[in-house]
Amino acid sequence: MTNARRPVLFGSHEGRQGRFILGTLRLRADGSGTLRPLAGPPELFVPRDEAAKALDGDLVRAEVIPTQARGKTRGPDPFHGRQSARVVEVVEQRRRHLIGTLDKRGGEAFVVPRDRRSGAPVPVHKVGRYGHGDLVKVRLAEGGAHGSVVEKLDGSQARTVMLEAAYAQGFSDIFPAAVLRAVDALTETIADAERARRLDLTGLDLVTIDGEDARDFDDAVFAEPLDGGRFRLVVAIADVAHFVPRGSSVDLEALRRATSVYFPALVLPMLPPRLSNDLCSLNPGVERLSLVADMVFAPRGESLVLQSATFHEAIIKSAARCTYRDIDAFLDGGRVAYLEPLRERIDAMACLARRLIRTRELKGAIDLDLPEMAVIADAQGEPVAIEPRARTLANRLVEEFMLAANEAVARHFESRDLPTIFRVHAEPNTKKLAECLRIAHAHGVGLQFARVKDSWRGEDCRRVLNALVKAIDGHPAARSLSFQILRSMAQAFYSADNAGHFGLASDAYLHFTSPIRRYPDLEVHRLLKESLGAGKKRRQSRDKVEERLDAIAGRSSERERAALAAERDVQAWAAARLMRDRVGERLTGAVSAVTDFGVFVRLDEVNIEGLLKPERLGRSRVELDPGEQRARLGSKQSLQLGHRLVVEVERVDEALRHIDLRLVRLGV
């Protein structure tokens, strides 16, 4: 496979075109597959002979098979009543690597994939230094017909699982040689001409604030109070675009990935580490090129409004590498030696953050405050616990400053009618919102809104959702009901068309603050530079520019979903891994969801969910009602969200990510 190929781009206009659709092929253990369209219709079934035309994870163009073309079959319907498709063309080979066991027989060698969806054994060449039975990583050639062994793996189960999850979604931990050569040729020395044309902000007390385990520092912040209750906020972002010209080999590989992927103790970066961890990392005491948003906020009642925003190419020097933990301790009155010289700045940041949080609340932004569950791992990536990630004032401070910068840059483009890539979040579907309200009512949550009106839009929907968020606060099923609210809302995506951001109550929003790990941010940087007269403009019509941006947005949205799928798969594996030695134990928990195949229970001690299948509920008659999130056990008892119970861990399957439970008793 040649890595120099330009990544396939597709925009939101792609989807069903007549009887043809564009989608991702997912193979099943029996050789058949499913097609997951990028937009439009639901999953389609792909028969075995059609699925054999591509690799698992490939982006394919497929033709919908008319019902009458299926022909008559005897016995069970292999399509199970689903619409099906035939593969017309492999648009992009997503899987570039696989992991498997080396099988050497005579003069031939094959690698048997660990992932059954990867298909038949793959012939490999030049394996003299690798032994029969070795666990190896293979780089696939174009079409996947053969490959080459890249390295022998050390047998670490955790790292192997993470790589398999990444490979299955089309990501890679290896950069092409041409990309690495191009990055190695870069220098951190700032040329005199570059220094002369940039704003010198090295004297400004900008600081980075990240987690203890952060590997790259792409944003630095500064705040100070001004007269009349105003605040100045400066957000400096690493100038990645300076090092990654549009259309270069580094850029094409970044676009292919479109995002970094984060696993416990392992990151698959969008850019080579030489860029992400060195040249573009705002390390303390080192001059770095940056793109800066310099904003002034003025009071208006209880709110703050953006009074002005200017943008500059600059040179900065971070004054300190701060951590969330240290900032929180400092704001709580603790002594943190390296922060003492910055006390005035830290206090100003905290004050401004609180005001921005209040402003967003008054605008009606939706804040579910659902703690993210994080896998805590050792140095080898082996999970040791799953814990909620704290969302403290320090976290909120950085979050609010990044939101403010993103919104300010979006307004810059909107006010000048300039094309860019927006982050769009649509209003919730009123039917889903009505279902969410109905579930809340069924669980005893009192609300003044008896029903949802089809005419409700924007502010009305936000008012209902915010009222619901407040009403469930303190409810035994608050976490589960919060997920119901989340499921009622649309998924955010990238687009060249600005349709606003419902959840943030923003008319214009985009991503500007993470060009190291998100491709849309990198493209926004280039466009912002061009708008400031600092970057080379392509001589293209407005339509051509928007078509290109929409295509980048479409690819970035799809790759974002793929990264999330890989990360969730690893988290599900980690949960099963942590429970494998607890089979037979009895644990307390609460009902977290009811589906048509069982009841999910979140276990208190471990923050992990397991499944109670109907037959393990200990009743002769069980009625599962996902619509009301309730399981009826006979005529007198039922389980609903938040109900407490004692369960036994009955079976754990790491490969399938299953944790099966058995009900011991209701109540604890």
C-alpha cells in the first residue's frame, strides 16, 4: 500500500445517490458483513460473497439490492428481513495493519489474524528473523492480499488489544517514512524574518494547564482584570500550520487520521511526536510559534459579553507548566511554590472563569455535568481501576477559556462572511425529547412540562432540557436519566455550513484550540492566517473552497466517530479485564439501563456495568420495557432506573467484552 495516496474526502452531501451509498464495511465472524452508511439509511446486510470483496473497515461504495433481486430462499431468511447491499467499489482501504500469529511452513509464511473479522491468513515475505508462533504486526499491501512483518510484539495483552482496536477502525501507530523524514528536517530555530513579522508576547505570563499525564501542551492562557469590570483573556495555541503546509506529505497523513486516538498509557497521535511533543508543544521557558486570540470581555448585567477580539501570529514563552491538581490546591488556599509568583494571574483566571460559567448558564447552555469514566492503567497499559474523571474549577477554567476562544474565532469568520469549518450541534428531535420527558415522569421526576410541542425550537428546547437537568439532581437515577437526556440530543459534527451549536447556545462555534490532535482545528488555523493576510491564499472560487471544506468536515466527523468507537472498545475490554478475577463475587449496584435483551447494572465498587439477562433475573415471567426503562418481574415487582440490588458476577468474556450477572436479591 502506498502511503503517498491522497486520503479520500467526502462531505455531508455524500450518502444515498440513487441506489448507491457510501459506507464502512464491517465483517462478521461468519464472513458476511454489515454496511454502515456515512449518512442517511440504517445498516444494510452484506452477503458473504460480497463482503469478501473488501477488508473489514474499508470505505466502500455499495448498491442497494432490491428486494425482488434477492431471489427466493428455502429455510430461514439469511437477510433476517433486512435490506441488503452489494459492494461496487473499495473507495479507501482503511485497515493498514493487523496483528496475528506467524505460521511458517516450508518456504512459505502466513500470519493468522487474531481478529476474526480480518479474514483469511495473510501471506508475508522476508520473515527470516521471526519465528513460528511469534505474535507480529503486519503492514498490509494494497488490497490486503499480502503484507510485510513490521515487528514482533512483546505479548503485552493490553497494548495488543489497544492496537487491534485502533487498526479495526483504520488508525495506525506507524507513520510513513516520507512523513518522518519531512518532520525530521524541521528546525525549532525561529528565523529572523519570522521573528520580525510576529508579535512578541514572550513577556506575557502565559501558562499551560493540563493533567499530570499530559503528553503535549498545545494551549496557554493568560487573564487580567481591566477597568470597569472588564477582563482581558489571551489564549495562545501552538502554530501547527507553520510546520504543516497544506498538501504536504505530513498534511496528507494528518488528514488521513483526522484525529488523535487516546488509550490508557498509549496515544496514537495525528501528527508525529517530533511535532506534537516537541516543536509544537508549548513547553515552559521555550520560545514557541503560536496563533493568539486576544479577547476583552465587558459586563452586561450578570453576564460578560465579548467586547473585542484580535488575532495574531506571535512568539510566546510559557511561564509555567501547571496541572489541574496544583491549580485547584492553590485556589483552595494551599501553597504551591511555583505558582506563588503567578498568584495575581491565577486569581484573575478563576474570577473570569466563574463569570464565563455564569454567562453560559444564563444563555441556556446545556451542562449535564456527567463525569467521564477514565481507565486508570499501569505503565504497560494494564487496567487497575475505572474512576470518574474529576471536573474541578481548574478543568472548568480551561474548558471555558477554550470555548471563549473557539466562539470568538467563529464570530471572526461569520462577521466577515468567510468560509471555514464550523462545529455544528443540531436541536434535538422533538419525539426524542418527548420520550426523554416521559421516562423522567415514569421515574417520579416532577416537571411543569407535561408534553413536548412539535413547534418548540431552540430556546424552548433548551429551557425544557435545563429544567429536566435541575429536576433530576439528587434523584437515585440521576446518572442514568442524564444519559437519557444525552441520547435525546443530536451528535455534534463538522460542517462548512454554520447552523449554530444548540448545546452551547451559540450562534457560531468552531474548533480552533487543538490543531495538534484535530484536523479541523489545523485547517481553521490556516484559514485564520489567510484572513489576517499572513497565509498564502489559494486562488479558488468560493464554491470550490466550501466544497473542499465540507469534504474535510465530513471526513473529520467520520474519523472522530471511529476514534470514539476504538476508545470505547478498549474501555469495555478494560472493564471485563478488571472483572475476570471477580467471578462468583457478590456486589451491590443500581439499574442503569433497560434494553430489549436485559438490564444493565452499574456496580458500585468498580464503576463498571454488567448485564442481567432475562433468564438471570430469577423469575418465570419477565417483561422488558425499554420505552419506560423498566423491567417487570411478574405482576407485582419491577426494576427501574436507580433501583438498588445485589448481584453475583457469573461470567466474564474479555474477547466479547461481556460481563454477565445474576440477580441475588432486590434492595441492598
